[in-house]
Amino acid sequence: MKIKNLVLTILLAFVSIFTLSSCGGLEIEGNKNEISIIAPTGTPTLLLGKSIEEYGRIDTEIVSGPQALSAEFVKGKKDIIVAPINLGAKLASSTEDFQYVMFHTLVWCNYYIVSREEITSFEQLHQKDITIFGQNSTPDVIFRSLVKHHNIEPNVTYMANVADANKMLLANGADIILSAEPALSSVLQKGTFYVYSLADAWTKMAGFDGADVPQAAIFVKKDSIEKTKTFLSLVEKNVKNVENEKEEVVAAAKRVDKLLVANESVLVDAITRCNFKIVENEQESINTYFQKVIDLGIGATVGGKLPDEEFYYQK
């Protein structure tokens, strides 16, 4: 009897393990396809680090600057490329048999006017000295579009990057600058400054609810759509929860991205102003932004036209 009971116990244990493997976590782990991703350091990796860690089976490459991203679009080796939306659109327009589709914009306008005196409307910048960065790129397009819309004439000095603009403010070389997260939060920890959101100014100018400026997006290789679905679902979930999990998000991002040098308190402070979100119907905002780029005479930076339906991931 004892031997029969022992055999029965072992058999039940075996059945339980088999059932768990077939219906639970072990099979899910086994069905996670190994995927490859390249992303620029900064706000994209701050957002995606948690998803990359949780998924696990990802060959991750973190880079600084757009050159490596452009090269990967041409090579077509990576399953996922995280890149500025204007870069993806430009290459989609100029590359025969472009291999990627845009899944979602993840990072929206996180540019801010930072000043020593309070600014409550964009019109207040008329005839003011302002230091901005990124000539002919997204921050400049936003700024110049708003200047044109409000018919004002600020005195603009260009810096090569956001770090240089921030240094000008902190060194008393400028009273008003254009800055961006997560670098902005570091500045705000070093002094008392006023912040005015360009996203708010853009929404008012665009004239429709939810209008925003797309910045960084996830591009998926067309023949990798099926294998990346689990990871993309995880990204969607984590984007929606980012405000409630700031410390977790930052800790994971720091582990995944060794180029993310800002301290954790700065990054936690930055998350709310980073403007992370997924917009289900984002084409109207994208078209509005691209049209403003074209209107400024620099349409070549976005491929010279509004994206067609083939540019977008079809769910």
C-alpha cells in the first residue's frame, strides 16, 4: 500500500509539473522569441528599459546619435528600431523596399521654455533673447512654427545641443532657453526657474484636442511583426503604467542603458515631463507636425510628404 501511495504521489507531481509547463509560465517563457532592438540613449531607453528587462530575451544595442539608427534602417537586421519619427519617415520615403513600419510614437513633445521670469504665453517671447538648440531638427521646427503662428520676432541664438543651452542658463549667459527632458530636471535641481510647455502651446496652435508633436517611435521590421507581438504588448502596458512605477522604471533603465548617466532622482523627476504615452489615433498629430515642417521649407527632413498608410503598423 505504501509503495502504491508513493507511486501515485510521484505520478500526480509529474502531472502537475507537466500541466504547469503546458499552461503556465514555463511555456510562455519558451514562446518568447529572441528579438533584437536598437535604441538611442535618453528618453527612449528611460521608457523602454523596464520592458526590455521583463521580456528578457532581447539583444539590445544602445547608441548615441542618429547615425547608427540610419545605418540599421538600411541594413534591415534589427527586429525593432527606436528612432526619431522624422528619421524613419525620411528613410521610408527615400529607401526602395523599406523594411520597417511604425508601431507607435512613444515619446511626444518634451520641450520647454525655461526662464528666470515667468512666461505664461508664447507671445511673451516677442523681441526677447532666447537660446535654443537643434537647428532644423524637431525642437527648432516646433519653436519656429509657433513663432510664425504668433507672428512674433524673438532674438534667437542656436546651440549645438540641449546640454549647451542648459549651461548657458546656469552660467548666467542666457535668461531664457529651450530645454528638454531628462536634462531639464537636472537644471531645475540647481536653481529656481520657470517652465513653459511647448506641447501646450502646440495644442492651442493646432486647434484640435490631443494635438501633440511626435518625437521618438518604435519601428518594427515587417517580417518580424509576429515574433515581436508579445514584447510590443508589454511595452504598451508599461507605457500606460509609467507614472505609477517611476522608481522601477528608472532603476531598470539605468541597468539596461549604461549611457544614461543622470542620477536616479533627476530621472524620476523627469518622467512626468517626458510626455510618454501611446495615442491610438496618432496620424492627425503626425500629419500636422509634418505639414508644419514642410511649410517651413525643410520638408526634406521628413521625406518631403505626409506618410502614407504603408508607413504605419496595421494591427
